[in-house]
Amino acid sequence: MNQIGLVEIAGMAVVFSFFAWLILFFQVIRPRLMEWVGTRFNIEVRESAQPVDSGTYEIVGDAPLAKHGALTLIDLVVLLVGTVGVCALMSVPAFLIGDSGLPYRLESMLLGQGVSIVSAQLPPLRDGESKGIVVVMNESGNPIRDCRVSLSDYSASNGYLTGATPFFGMDPGVSDHIAMSVTAQNPIPGTYQIRLSLECENRLKHKVHTEIAVE
């Protein structure tokens, strides 16, 4: 499961669910909504098959111009809510949850591959560099390899802080102190909130928030 794991399967399930929703929306929900709108406005509506406005709903027969405009506006709102709105409703929470690292953490727990950052001791950054220690624990019953802790954020607001540990491995059920160096391309004095990410074999395992001072 180095390439495709539970997280990727869950992501594909979300994508397939959205496409299933689109089929349901265009085949069932939208036609029934527009039929209900026609009933409320006392008009007969149908989906246009004309090349110019194919796929939109139109009024069958004569009707006041105001009703034509209202139908077009309602159809547009229904389309936007049913497609863009639902996409945002699914993708924004999924992105926020994915960015937090929680899905990978749950995957590790379910598969018995838990590895976590216990603590991080990063002294103030002086002369553009800080040498600290990160404590990592292998909570699984298996050895881990090709692990690395690195800064997740790279931003001008913190002077382009960057840093990472060397690659390391650990035996089952033990913790270790890993040296970590943090540098700044353009040091800006202050205290900054940063995120540390732990990856093993190119899979995210854990994320934690900490802070570092720049002098």
C-alpha cells in the first residue's frame, strides 16, 4: 500500500460520489425541480434541444417575457447550486481535513502503522539557522524506514522558513531523538507558528503545530 492506500481509496470514493450525484441531479432532480417551477408559474417547461441553448429549460408556447426571464434565472441558480455548490460542499471540507493530516493518521492507526511526533524542541533561530531536536515514536509493531520530519509551510510572511531532518528508521515500539535544522532565507524577527510533517516511505503519517522564534 505504498502508492494506493485507504486515504486514496477514500478520495476516489468522494470523486465517484460526486459524479454519481451529477447523474442523479441531471437525470432526476433538476427535471423534477423545473417541472415544479412550471407548475408554480402555471406554464409548461421543457429542456431545449436547440443548438444555441441546448440543455437549458424553456417555456412551451407563449408566455410573458417576465416569465421567460424568471425561468432562465431559476434554471441558472439550480444549475449552480446543484453542480458548483455541491462540489464546494464536498471538496472544501475534504481539503481541510486532508491538509490537517487526520486521514493519514487514521489510516496508520487502522493498519497498525502509527508513527507520531511526540515533541519538538526548536531553539530560537539566530544568524539564519536553528538546530533542534524532534522526538518521534514508532507506535506500531513493525519497523519503519525512510522517515523524515519537515516544515510544511513555506511563506514570505515568516522569512521563508524551511527545514528537515535526515532520513531515519526506527524499531517497533521505540522513540528516538532526531536532529533537525531550520533555516530562513530572509530572517524576520518574531515568533511564528509552524507545522511539522512526518512522512515515512512517501506517506504522510502525522502533523503537529509548534512555534519557533527568530532573533
